[in-house]
Amino acid sequence: MERSGIRNWLKVRMITGFFVTVPAVATAWILWIFWSRIDDIFGPMYERAFGRPVPGLGFLTAVTVIFLMGALARNVVGRRVLAWGDLILERLPVFGRLYPSVKMLVDAFSPERRSGFKAVVLVQHPREGGWAFGFVTSEVVVESPTGKQEMNTVFVPTNNLYLGDVILVPRADVLHTGLSVEEGIRVILSAGTVTPSRLPRF
């Protein structure tokens, strides 16, 4: 094998190895940070209780709390308690201004509230002729001096998935892709690399 061929062979495998390894390492690193930070919060409490540090117990506590909150939210009484808690949090100074917005954003992507995003569509944004993926969130009738117009409220992600523009688009100008919400989210998170070769897809 020639020297250039060996170099290309090594280059291809290094690049492939990089893109295989980095996601796994990044995921492990994020989980490790989460583990460490949670342990930093609960660790001192358990250290005082048991007289020595117990690594991982804080993390298990956090997982247990999340599980119990999920179980609580699945029954009628639990929903009422959580709704009451939301009212208290929304009345707190400063915190109350940020909390509703963050909660609405998280709820939009929650599997329990799939109605937040009704459809994956294409809209011309930010200029005519340029198409962007978006999620229909509601339907609106706009009344103007010239009459009523049926519109769609569309959320167009502009920074990964969690930040974006909310635009009103005439219903006739919205192109439905036929993709599920989960497929649309994968398209956004992959920077378009998993976009189907043909749209609309029905």
C-alpha cells in the first residue's frame, strides 16, 4: 500500500473513531457531572447520619425523589398537590417570573404532554424561499379589517431545540411533512442529518 493510501486509511478510521467515541464519552461525562453534583448536595447529610461518606447514595436519593414525583403526578390527588405547589412557586418574587416559562418549555417536550406539539411542518422562515422545520403549537383565527384569516402558531427552533421563534403563519402556507413529533425532534437535534430524502412523507 502506498504512503498516501496508508495515510487515507488511517485518516478515515480516526475520523470514524472520533465520531463513535465522542458521543459515548460526552454522555458518560454528563452523567458523571450529574452524579457528582447530586452527591455534593446530599452527601454531607448522609455523612453526618452515618459518620462516614457513602458515595452514590445522594444520586440514588435524587433518582428516588424523581420517581416518587412521577408517581405522585400520575394520580388525581398528586396532580392537585403539584398544582397547588405550582401556584406557590409562581407567587415567589423573581422566581415566579421565570418558573412558568421554564415549566412550559419543559412540558412542551414531555412525553406526558405530546399535545404541546401538534405537527411537524415546513414554513418559509426567516425569509421567503428559505424553508425551516417547525412545530405547530396552536391554531388561531386572526380578525383584521379585511376579514378573518386562519393561522397556525409555529415554533421554529433556532438554537438546537430549546430556543426559537414563535411565528404566525397562514394555514395555507404551512407545509405538513408527515413526520411524527419524535422524528421532527431527531431531525433538529441531528442538525438535519437524519432528514428523510423526500418530504412531505405520508
